[in-house]
Amino acid sequence: MRRLPLILFLTTVALSVVSCGSKNKDVFEEIEDIYGDDGPTSVFMASNVDEDAASDFVSALKDYKSQLDGRWQTASMSYEADGSMQPEFYVEFTDSEIKYGHLKDEEFVVDHVDTIESLSFGEKCIIQAKSSNGVKYTYQTSESDSNVLEYYETWNEEEFPDAYRGGASLSRCE
């Protein structure tokens, strides 16, 4: 019962940071700023806060974030100028953006960036994003493989069967 107020507080802070705060700072850095290694830095935290619960919450958020860490690639392939086949795009996630790009000399070069409008974790990771030209789409963890994000060109789950685009789905790079 004592954990519920803390979880609600930290969730509110995290959501506030993601939706209203500066997009230059990662939401997990914001939480660590509030609840650092030496305890809470905010005078507004209740005196009966269970430090283990807060640490567990921050740890769980980091675990969820790790579901998107690393580089991803589209299922669709394209030919490079030298004739080699490469994924159409490589993809990297931040807390507020999806960066699409290519590799040049093994370095990730951003081609374009889409905005993450909603991000939720649980049994599945669900990312709702909007492209620069207004296309709303969803990435969702595949039921059969947690290293695959299926692409649906809609935010409406009822439309998923007609909006699935296999070539735009992502798989985690090894």
C-alpha cells in the first residue's frame, strides 16, 4: 500500500517530463535527477517513501527502456550503389523520436526523424508515432518474437489487420 503513492508520483513525474519537459534530456535521467544515488532530492517527497520501492521502479523503467535499445532494421531491402543489399532503413529510438537512417562506414547517419506520440510497455512494447508528413503509425512487439516490432499504418488497433506493412516492420540488429 505504501508503494502506490510513490509509483503514482514517479509515473506522474515521468509523464510530465516526457510530455511537457525538455526533449533534450532522457526521461530516465530526469527520474534519476529526482531520485539520485543518495536518495530523493525533492522536498516534496513524502517522508514515509520506501526507498526500495523507488529504486525498483526506476530499475523497472530502465528494463523497459532496454526493450528498444540498440539498432533496428527494416524488413524491406534495397540495393546500394556498389550493388550490395542493405535494409531500406536502420532505426534507433530515443525517448521522444524514431531516427531512420543508413550506415556509412559502419556509422549511423540519420536520414529523417519521426516523433513518438505515445510509448507504452508491458507484455508488449507499443509505440505510436507520427511522420513529418502526418502519417500516424504504430510499432508493436510481435507475439512470436520480442526482437521484432510489427508496423501498422494506423493508431487504431481495430484497423491493424488492414494496416499491417511487413516491409516496414523492424527487427533488432544482431
